[in-house]
Amino acid sequence: MMRTALVTNFCPFYRVKLFRILRERLNATFLFFSDATERNWESLNPRGGSEFAVVPLHEGGAGRWRVLWRLARHLWTADYDVLIQGVSGRQAVLVTACIARLKRTPLILWTGMWHHPSTLFHRLTFPLVRALYRRADALVVYGTHVRDYLVSLGVAPERVFIAYNTADNELYNRAVGEDEIARMRSELDAGARRVALFVGRLEREKGVDVLLEAVALMAPADRPLLVVNGRGPRMDELKAYCAARGLSTVRFLAYVPNAELYRYYALADVVVMPSRTTREFKEPWGLVANEAMNQGCVVIASDAVGAARGGLIEDGENGLVVPEGDAGALKQALERALRDDASRARLSAAARATIAGWTYERMARGFIDAVAFVATRRGRE
């Protein structure tokens, strides 16, 4: 049976079911090179991976260069038929690509990138990144937005396979009773207000300041109860803004475990994802959209959110999309979603219907098809 290696940083909780399928269908071994200390990972979130065939490259507190040596040694000595490499980890990508080329092993890159960062380092390394994309035997991507970006860089469309980014629907679509929702509303002092929810890191790229500005632009009587669930360096700054603008209907929760988030999605009428593009970041996807749609939330996302450009959120059909950084447009979208009960109910029903089809089996199909593609090509050579 064909042997596949999947090299990535670690196994977040939302990848466990995907990796189970890949283990069974692709005979995959997983090589994890990180201890999950990445800036964009919430350290309180759970991780998985213990049930898989795993090569823990970071074991024993190994530093970067030892991890890379272990990766190179393992890939060189092991007999894999296909290598799949996630694009997180700059040096790991180069190591895997070099080993694949030296051993003439098909290389598949897995990426959610649809915008190259504009820092000096990233501008200097862009030609190398573009060459890696063009020379990979196949690429697996989060959505249509990434496919279109890669094609614009000269990647042949037939080498790009979409593994639509997926959350654990079973975790987020659990029923929440009216009594529970009433209790939560009381604890948050929601009164009769509609509820808007933000879930994510409190960093500049997440655009929470734009969301607060949009709420401040609304008439006081029309403002929703805004629940902000997340941690990050901008917490104090955002709280100070609320105090200065008299935004008394904003509640900061700091952190809610993922196993409990479904309750807040059930509480919310809308979930807002106001991400913006920065020199270092553009939202690859935003799984909060998947999670929220399981409870029928109307997701209002900026056009800098991958899920709003890659096939999940369709403006006016199952959610709303606004220009990034535009507080006025976001205000109008909030008012539209919160005032019009019939429109909100229609979008809510469409969101539930859409997300029901976004399964891990469907996501895995992108990987399976990519492996079949490179295996067929190799058989012809």
C-alpha cells in the first residue's frame, strides 16, 4: 500500500477527524515539527495527534536546527511514496522540498495563503516561494480564493485541488435550549437587545477596532449586545475605546473553551469577522464562520476573510460580506441583519443548509485526489 508523509506544525483539535481519514485512506504518517507556540494559535485550545502514527520532531525540547535535521534524516531514510507539506514553517518547507527533489518523490504543498506578505523579508523571498509553488507536483488549498491566487502566479490549474477548509460540525451544531439561552442573556445583561459575537485573537489584523467603531456609529437604541470572546495584546486598548465612546453594551469574555463555544453561537444573532489585511497577514480562512453557521448565525465578514472569498460565505445568500476596514459599511450590514427579521431568518436557514455539506470527508477528498493525480503522473514517467 502507498505510504504518505504529511509534514505540518502540529495537530490542532479541528484537524483530528481530517487526519483520521487521511491515515486510513492514504496510509499517512504525520511529522509534527512544532510545540504549538505559534503567535496565531490560542495556547488554551486543545491539541490532538496522539492516536496517529506520529514522528514528533520537536520531542525533548529540540531547537529549530535539530528539528530540521530530524526531519531531513527521517524523510531521507524512510520510504514514502508521496510527501505532503503544509506551508507553515519556512525552513521545514525547504527541507521537505529538497528531499523530495533529491529522492524524486512527488511533493504536494498544502496552503491557505492567498496573499504574499509585504515585509522586506517576504518581498525578498517571494521568487523562491513562487518557484516552490510552480514546481510542486500538486497543491491542496483551502478554497477557490487560494486556487485563483496560485493560478495568477503561474501554477497550472489542473495541479490545484481544493480541500475546502472544515470545522467539526458535530461539535458546534449541538442543540441549546431556550432556558439556557435565557440564562446566558441574563448573565450578560442583554435585555431585549439582539446579540452580535466576535470570536478571535485581539490583534490588529482581526479588525475588532473596526467593529467597535461600527457599533459606535449606530444609534444607541439600535446597538446590539456585542460579546467579544478572545485574548490578545489589544484588550486594554479596546476596553479603553469602549469606555471613551460610551459603548456600554460591549462584553469582553477573554476566553471560552471551544467545547463551549456552540452555546455562544446559539445565543448570537450575528457573528462578525472584520479582519483586515496587514503587512504580515491576510486571513487564510476563518473557521469561526464554519462554526457559527452550524447554529444558523448570520456571519458578517470582511472581504479580507478567506471564507468570504473561497466558497463558503455568499453575500446576500447565506451571510453578508463588507469591504475590509470600512466601519460605515459594517454598520449598515449590522443594521440590515439585526433589524430585518425575515431577512435574518432566510440567511440563517441558508447558513445551516450550506454548512451541512462541509464535511471532513469532503475536505479529505482534495488530498486524496491530489495523491491520485501525482501517483498517476509518476506512473506515466
